Amino acid sequence: MATALVSLPATAAAQSADGLILDSSESSSHRPQSSGSALGMAVSSLSLLGSSDISLPESMRDVDPRYPLPTTGEITEPAIVEKRVEDPAIRLERWTVASPAMKRNVSVQIMRAADPQVPAPMVYLLDGVDAPYHGGWIGQGEAQKVFRDENVTVVMPTEAIASMYSDWVAYDPALGLHMWETFLTEELAPLLEAEPELNFNGRRGIGGLSMGTNAAVHLAATHPEMFHGVFGISGCYSPLSPIGRQMAGLVVTSRGGTLENMWGEFGSDEWIYHDTVSAPEGLRHQAVYLSAANGAVSAEEAAAYRTQDPTNMAVGTMLELGVLRCTQDLDAALRAHGMTHQVVEYKEEGAHNWINFNRQLQPAWDTIRPALI
């Protein structure tokens, strides 16, 4: 979801929504205040499809030929098998971690803390839909700027395409084996924290953007004993809601995966387990930051979109207005449970893209930092 999820679905209802999105997103780049009504209608039309999954034709799927990544049954214990410096100017390294759960060596980018002599927390950053080998947080993102002088170890797992960073119920022929929740919480964290050179202070945070947002907040809510702060930038938090269901489906199917291989049939225990909106209690004692924009395209975004496929702006506006509703839903759920400590920023303009995401990383870190340092 951090990059365009390709064109929207080829059903009659979705085609109608797609036309509306194209028209309304173009006008929103000039009149942001007007986009709410038109884009709202478009998102509502997708909500009407909530009882059935959107199906993308093969021509609209962005399949990465490198997947599925090869696996092996020979890995029996988690282990760090390699460390190498990737960019000394920003203290960026790449660690290779043998994972029994994933049945392969997993590549993780590590940005070391500014002062190795001072105990430091760890912050896990989860990427968007493609979650590539060269992660978005450092590439298109601004993690190197935000954390340049910070005494925090930044952990960025890579090659998690369309995974929702979760444990899948079945191997997927297109995307491979995904067992990310087990890897992150049971394998990777203990290994990193045992490394004397990282000088861990016992405090952890986690954050995500787009696809990674769903996972970050879910992991924080279901493992409250592990995390002390969490942030979500432009994501959905209930895969059971009409919009959340379609967002999850688009993440998986846009990259060639089969949705049922993730959590089984819709409504299963796994789908329920990943619904943070209905079970937000685990966030009560953590620092929480959430943000979403209204889908209106800023002048800076409009200039960037002019060099891209025209559908990217349409998809960016629709997705961001969709995650706005998702964010409002979680905010309301937290308040219904008596929680008012969360910091929630609703931006008056911004679409689903890195320009928007990058602006929120600094306030996200500023919000959770006191709980970690």
C-alpha cells in the first residue's frame, strides 16, 4: 500500500467507483476541501462490496518474479549468520538471520544507535506492500534523517511482500512462506537483544506505514508485554470492516497472492485475531500515535504525480481516504474503552504516498520516544 496497488477492480461496481475516483482526485489536487464528498462516495462504493472480495484480473497484478523465496528445512535454531556494513554514514548495517519459522535466511536492515556506550531501545519499522530488500524507510523514506542523532536501534525487516507481517495459515504459490509474527516476536527480538554491541535498554517500540501499520498496531496490542510504544501512519486496523477487508484483499491479491492462504476464509479466528478495533485493550499502557490524511492531493504531491502513471493519484486518494476512516474507527474504539492517551493526527490534505508518510515519521517518533528512552 506504500506504492500504488495498480488499477482498481474490474467489476461493474468497482469500475463505477474507479471513474469517480479519477474525476474527484484530479479536482482534489486543486480544491482539497472539495474532495471529501466525491472521494467519500467512491470509498462508500467499495464499502458496499464488503460482503464479497474484490477480484483483480491477472493483467492488474504486479507480481514480483523473485518470489516465492526459496526455503529449507535445515534451519532448526534462530541465529545471526552475517553482519555487514551497508552505509557507514548513517550507521546502516544488514544482518542475515536464520529463521526456523520462515525456513530461510531473513535479511534485516539495522540502523545502529548514535551512542553505543549508552543503553538504547529498539524500534521496529514495518514497511508497505512491497517491503523490498532495500527497504522504503531508508530509500524513499526519511528514517535516516529522523533517527540520525537518536540513541535508538532501528530494526527494519525486509522482503515481506504483501505479507501483512503475519503468520499465514498456508504456503502461497506466488508469495511463499510468511511467518512474520513468529519471526519478529519469538526469533528476531531475543537474538538482537542478546547482542552486547547493541546495548539494549529493555524498551521496545514498533511502527508502520500502510501495510506495515496494520501489523505494527496489531503486534503491539496482542503483545503488550513486549512493546512500550507504537505508531501507525496511514493504515487500517480492522480487516473485518468493509473497507479494512478490501484493503487486506488488495494488498495480497495485487501482488499475486491468494487471500485465503493468509488467514483462511473470511471471518475465521485468524481474521478476528487481527482485528485491533474490536480488541484494543493491549494499547492501554503504551504510547500511541496514529495519523491519516483526507485524500486531498497537496501541491507537492500533485507535482510528483505528474511524472507517474495517472492511476497512481486515483489510487493514492482513495486509499488515504479509506485509511482515514480506519483510523477514525480505531480512535473511537480506544475512546470507547476509556483510553484518551493516544495522539491522533488527522491531516487536512495528503494522499497515500511517501510525501505524506515522511511528514508523519518525526511526530510519530516524538510521541513514543519518551516511553522508550
